[in-house]
Amino acid sequence: MNEYLNAFANAFLSSVNWTWKSILFEVPWYTNYFWGLTAISLIVWLLEIVFPWRKEQSIFRKDFWLDGFYMYFNFFMFSIAISGFYKFLEVGFKDLGINASSLTLLDLSTLPAWAQLLIFFIVLDFVQWFTHILLHKYKVLWNFHKVHHSVKEMGFAAHLRYHWMENIFYKPLKTLGVMVLGGFEPEQAFIVHFLAISIGHLNHSNVKLTYGPLKYVFNNPVMHLYHHAYVLPEGSYGVNFGISLSLWDYIFKTNYIPEDSGTIPLGFPGDENVPKDFIHQNLYGFRKED
């Protein structure tokens, strides 16, 4: 038991220390996720100010500050809190004889670095796309995902406005996705990390982008806006589930972009029941159906 407790404590303290060093610029720039997130946010916000899609929308849109707090809470504060738990599980799997190599399905060690990163990016994005569908399809999961879909005005920070339980669903599946890729060097993952944040911020931004023919590959603000549409196609539990890539939606026929005015109402029937403050939103989802 001491091994488990020590692993938990060490992981927790290590996450706290690394985050603090990041804030003080004491870590390499390419692993400084705190200021990296901040820089990307400021850049995309500037694009919203200079090239607004919905010109009537305020620079400080509805829930701007709430969503900004969500960004740092979900990426740092909650990650610190849960880091010890994941290390606890890692020790448990080790005792059961389960490690990364035992689950390897595809060895990337012989491939060049760019190919490793590309496969890593594609596999993780598919895992997240599939998990995203589950969040919409099953009521017990949808109750938590409602917090993200309660956004009424879209902006970059809405990207990371989500219930903390979503981390519980996403992270184990993302970890599994990494474990099946043998020979991958985690030090390179910062490239995928920053790319995913940039695409996610842009997808939720008040900027009209479609990327031309690349819209069939990369998710974009026009496509993702319809994911948040109040009115969905009849009989559908959701559309446009893509995270960074749109190609999964086109392959599996979950794509839907009827027009591109950007003026559609957002949310879902019953979204008025979602609390307006951070504390109660994060208690939301454990309650009975509205």
C-alpha cells in the first residue's frame, strides 16, 4: 500500500511543481503548456476582434470570463488534482503485469519522427471522436456534456468549457490509444498538444473559416457551430462530432452543414435548467434527469 500512496503523492507534487515552474518560465518553451495555452488564446481572441463572424457579438461575449476560468481549471487545476489517481492506477496495472508494451498493436519505433507524430495525432483524434459520440448518445454521459453545450454565444474559450467528469471519460481512452502505439517518444507530443488546442480554439471562435477543400479533413468553425445548434436534424442525437479532424464525420455520415450564416441559436432543449455559475455547473450531471 505504501508504494501506491507514494506514487500518488509524488505524481501530485510533481504536477504542482511543473505547473508552478511553467508559470515562472522555468521549463522549456515547448513544454510550457500554461503560457502556450495563454498565447494561443490571445491570438485567437485577436482574430475574433479583427475578423468577427457574428459582428453583433460583443468582444466580451456572454460567459466570456466563466469560460476563461474553465480553460485553466480543466487544463491545470483539475489535471493536478487527478494526476495522483492516474499514477495510482499505473502502479496497479504494473502489479497485474500490464504495461504499455503488453498492449502494443502498432510499433512506431522504425518510422521517422514526422510519421510517428502523424499517426499519434490521427489515432488520438479518432479516440476522442468516438468518445464524443458516446457523450451524446448515452443519457448518463450526456448529462455531464450538457455543460459544454449550454454555451449560448460561441467564442474561443468555449472550447474548454466542460464538466470535469469528461476528463474521467476521455483520459483513460486517450491513454489506451497511446499504449497501443509502441515506440512512440512522448517528448514529441507537445506538437500534437499545441496543434489540438489551436484547432479546438478556432473551431469555437467567432471567426468564419472553412479551409476550402481541406474542410473534409480538418474541423472548422462553420462545421462545429452546427454541432452546438439548438435544432438538430430529426431523430439525431448530434452531428459534426469531430475534434480536430472532420474526416471521421464525412466517413461515418455524421456531417451536417445546411448553411453558413453563423446566426443559428445554440444550446439544446432544456438548457435553461443548466446552472449559470461554475460551482453548480460542476455539480450538475449527478442530479436526476431534468
